Amino acid sequence: MPHVDVNALYLQVRKRLIESGEWEQIRAVMCAKLNESGWSDDMHHRSKEMARNMDPLSFNKLLSEITPRAQTSLPLAVKREVSAVIRQHIEKQFE
């Protein structure tokens, strides 16, 4: 079985999606679903609270502290829906 460079494949698919405008459509769906689920507001409030308690305030430190929580708290329904949209766009590319 030939070795597949997953990173190179990802970059190629992403480039096609950006060039076709579909990347922006996927991003819009994801943002809308995260807003509907309350995830965006939750992350916004958590970030503000963490920033208030941080001395000195550091964007890089705040980002590194909030990122793991943000990644693990993504709603499963949103992950599935966005994955389905991505899958549809990729399948359309290879028809």
C-alpha cells in the first residue's frame, strides 16, 4: 500500500475548497451551528473570565489555556453536521 501524506492531502483539499468558495460556506455553517448551540457564547465568557484573572494579560497564554477546553467542548451534533458538509463537498470534487 502506498504511503499517503495526510498533511499534503489535507492542504490540497483545503486549497480546492478555498478556490471554489466552498471553504467559506463550510465555515459559515460551522459558525452558525456553534452560535445556535451556545458554544460561541460559552467560549467568549470563559475567555473573558480567564483574561480578567490573568496578570499580566497575554493573548498567547490565554489562547493556549482556552484551546483545549474549546476543542473538547465542541458539541457532537455540530461536529457531525460539519463533517457531513465537508464530506459532501469532497465527494462532489471527485464525481
